[in-house]
Amino acid sequence: MGLNITYNFILIGMKGKISVENTTYNYKDKEYIGCEFTVVFEKYFR
């Protein structure tokens, strides 16, 4: 329920967008796989 409230708050309340993608990254010479979330607000849309 918390993610749904956050999603609606960003999309409806703040006119933003959320995207997520799976990604790999290196940290201290070790490779990890995880999710990368991006939040963009309307003020910065072109």
C-alpha cells in the first residue's frame, strides 16, 4: 500500500513520472544487479 500511495502522490499530486529498470553496477570491484528508479517532476519536462 505504501508504494501505491507514493506512486499516486508523485503522478497525481506532483504531476511527475516514475520509471524503473533493471541494471548492473560495480561497487568495490564486485558486480551487482538491481533496480534503478528515476523520478522526474513536471517542472523539468520539455
